[in-house]
Amino acid sequence: MKKLLGFCVKVAGLAVGLFGLTFTIYFLNLDMKLLAFLEPYMDKIYDLRKREPRV
């Protein structure tokens, strides 16, 4: 019984921790800040693609 209760407490703690992490990322808008930082590098890679003009 103690093992099951300990497992449930660990799972609940993990769920609360993951929720806190995702809420912090959402609240501080960290995903868009990361993409704004990476955008120049992604543009360089995108510009290297070969394109054929379509008529």
C-alpha cells in the first residue's frame, strides 16, 4: 500500500512540475523569444534551398 501511495505522489508531483514548466513557458512567452532568436539562422538554411521557377 505504501509503494502505491508513493508512486501516486511521485506521478502527481511530476504532473504538477510539468504543468508549472509549461505554464512558465507560456506566461513568459519563451517559445516566441526562442524562435525570434533562431529566425536568422533558419532563414539562412531556408535561403539555401534550390528553387525552380514555375510558369
